Amino acid sequence: MNGNTAAAQRPWGFIAGLLSRAGFSGRTLLIAAPTLWLLIFFLIPFLVVAKIALSEITIASPPYLPIVEWTADGHMIVTLNFGNFQFLLDDPLYISAYLSSIKIAAFSTLISLLIAYPMAYFIARSGERYRNILLMLVILPFWSSFLLRVYAWIGFLKSNGVINNFLMSTGIISDPIPMLQTDFAVYVGIVYTYLPFMILPLYTNLVKLDEALLEAAADLGARPMTTFFTVTLPLSLPGIIAGSMLVFIPAIGEFVIPALLGGPNTLMIGRVLWDEFFSNRDWPVASAVAIAMLVAVVLPIMFMRNVEANIAGDK
């Protein structure tokens, strides 16, 4: 057994020795793996999208002109079209779509936080015997298809769905309440879908909370509500920020939920992006929309990371 292990380790030791002699340390290799991943799956696709965003539309396949052309005498001509970005500012449709997406994502994040915090706090304060069961119930929806779960809400929210039938059978209402194809349905779908992403970071933060701090606050005469707002809530801010980022970022570019649950007046940038790519086949404008959406997502991330860094610095 030991001989086989040593034989299996020899090639890796030989490779590690070569890399070490070439000047690559273990720390360099450790950092190189995620850097290479981001380079391949983020930076290169981003550069391709940026190239398309700076090109001009044409009736061809692909439906855009190259930004670099070579003349017969070997000279390179670079044509950059910034009009696609100017078009986003001139057309009120895109500004309205961005503002609507930010509003829906922000309110969905807030609602998710208000629902997830008590759940995460309850799980964190539960006994270890039940904690794993409760966490399994949180992630249980991920075991089924995302699309099927969204379709299931159609059966709940439609006029002759489960909710309206129950309310009418109990006499609470006499006519069905219009819920499907409204902004309300979109909020329900987004909160339901991304709620686990808010619960898990909060639980991870709250479960590490030192109970001695709570006992010390109680010994000093602080009431439970005062202890929560002065001790528990400030210490859980990193979990709140992490969970908010995990909900806000995918929600702002959501397409499937607004398309299935929202109505014709539900305007989100993901739907506009789909229409530009596949209906209008205007790839340059669609790429400009994608880059602008990326900027709209990066700015809140930078702000939240700055707040999180300040909280860590104060500690």
C-alpha cells in the first residue's frame, strides 16, 4: 500500500519539482487556477461581447460587421461604433427597463431578507439534532427543476388556481383575485426561487455567533429586542450583505420568471436583452445592453464589498 502510494506520488513530485525550478511557487499555482478560470469563462467572453457592442449591425450571419479590417496594402482599419451605447441613453425603453429591473431586484432582495432572517436565526438556534434536517428542507427545492417550480406557481396564482379556489370555497372572496401576470407574481417567483441563497449565508453567520455576548447583554439588563438590535444584528451584517448580493445579482437579470409569471407591462432588462438578440437580431445593441447591465450589477457589488470591508476593519 505504501509502495503504491509512493509510486503514485512520484509523477506529481517530479512535476512540482520542475515548476519549482521554473520559479513557480505553490502560492502562485494556487492563485493561477481561479485566475485562469476567470480568464477563460469571464474575461474572454466579455471581450467578445464588447467587440460586438462596438460593431455595426448588418444583414448577414453573424449580423454585425467586424471592427478590424485589413486593406489590400496591409494596413489595418479599426472602426469602433459607440452609437450603440448612445442609443441606450436616447431610447427611454432601456432606461425604464434598467430602473424597473433594479426596483424589482431590490424589493425582492428586501423581502427575501425579511423572510430569511427569522428562518436562519431559528435554524442557527435549533439543536444540532434538528439543524441538518432544517437545512435539508431549505435546499430541498433545488432537487427539482427550476423551470418546473416556476410553472408550479402558475397553478397556484391563476384565476382558477389553488389559492383563488381556496379563498372562494371558504367565502373570503367572491371573485377571483388577479395574481398571475402581475408584478406581484414576479416578486413571489423571485423570492421563492432565491430565498435559499439568502438563508444559507445568514445561517452560516448566525450559527457562529458567540452566545456569551448575548448572555452578557442580558446580564447588563438589556431586553431581548435591545440585544437583537445592538448585538445580533450588527454581528450578522456580513451574512446580510453576502445573502443580498446572492439574491440581487441574479434577480436583476432574471428572464424566465418575468416571462412566465409577469404580464406584458412587466419590463425587465433580461426580457429586453432576449428580444434584441432573438427577435430583432440586433446583436450590437444587445451586447451594449449586456455590458450596461454588467456595470449596473458591478456598482452595487463594489459598494457592498466596501461596506463589508469597513465592517471587518471596525472589528
